[in-house]
Amino acid sequence: GAVVSQHPSWVICKSGTSVKIECRSLDFQATTMFWYRQFPKQSLMLMATSNEGSKATYEQGVEKDKFLINHASLTLSTLTVTSAHPEDSSFYICSARDPRTDGNEQFFGPGTRLTVL
Amino acid sequence: AQTVTQSQPEMSVQEAETVTLSCTYDTSENNYYLFWYKQPPSRQMILVIRQEAYKQQNATENRFSVNFQKAAKSFSLKISDSQLGDTAMYFCAFRGSNSGYALNFGKGTSLLVTP
């Protein structure tokens, strides 16, 4: 299957700083990528849909000014957590839709663990 | 909005036995996709099996099969000949035709395969 990478795999930052997480589709072009958040022992919650060349679509309750998403190319989407606080500590997972696949399958990155001190 | 319900938070099965994980969903759509994903301790999401709602035949992938009951809005996963490597969280997911390809996940079932 297709490969999606995320960087960094884990990050620790101080409260009030900003953190950028990258999501890359390595062997296909992804016009659509998704960002999910997963708290310990919980499910994945969709935060936003990232569309190449246009503004992201945020789910209800997700602050778009706090979680900035940029999808500047067909292989890269970034999530920036601005002015991070301890409650933003979580596991962030991206996925990318591969239009070549039957059913437009989503392939997931390995996730990024964010800890805000 | 669609909801996905997994009523079994934890399950356990002995190696080589068969286990069935349940999933129900609620939707008013007629065309949609259903998925089972596996999340092992590494936390990498892995697609186990996929079912298109318009297909009546149940999907199968080696030891994994589903029982898709469209009228009942039920989508259970059967794992045959369970292996230790099947130990993981299993998430049922729904993708509607109007969702922009986004997935709506259930809360998950933690499966433990014991020797």
C-alpha cells in the first residue's frame, strides 16, 4: 500500500510555544489529507480535512486559529499547534487519500505524540 | 450525523480460536463504505477490511471476514484462527458519500489474544 510519513514522531514543548507537524505522502499525490487527534485509550477524532490549494475544513469545536493547517503541495500537509497548552497534549495522526485506489482508500501516518509542559 | 457504536470495550480470545467484534452504525444514506482498522501498540493504523454498502457479498481478507447486515445497520468482524499478533485495538469506521472521504470512527474494541 501507499506510504504516509509524519514528522516528528514525538515532540515536547513548553506551554505557549508553537509546534509544526508534517504529513507527507511519499509515493502518491494526495489532494486530500486528514488530521485526527487521539487521546489515550480513546478513538480517533477528526479535526479537519486538508485540501491542496484551498482552506482546510474544520470540524465543529476545533479552533482553526489554534490548529493551523496548510496543504501547499500534493504531497505535504502541515498542522501547526499555536500557543500550545498542556491540554493540547495528545497523539496526532494524519491520513492521505489515494485517488488511485479502489474506494479512495486512506493511508495513515505513524502519528506524532505531542507533550506540552 | 452518522454514529458508529462498538459495544465491546474489551475482548479476549485464545490463540487459534475465533472471535467476533460487533459494530453498529446509524445513517440515512444508501451508499457508503464501512471499514475495520487495527491499531497495534505501535499505534499505526492498519486497514483490515472494507465493505461497500452496495455490495451484498460480505468482504473477506484471509482470516478476517465481515457480516454486513445493511437493513440492521450492523457490521461485525470475525477473526478466525486468532494469532498473538492480532492483539490490538480494532476500530470500526463509516464513510458516507457526502463526507468528503472523512472517516467516522467508533470507540474501539481492545482485543487480547492469549496463548
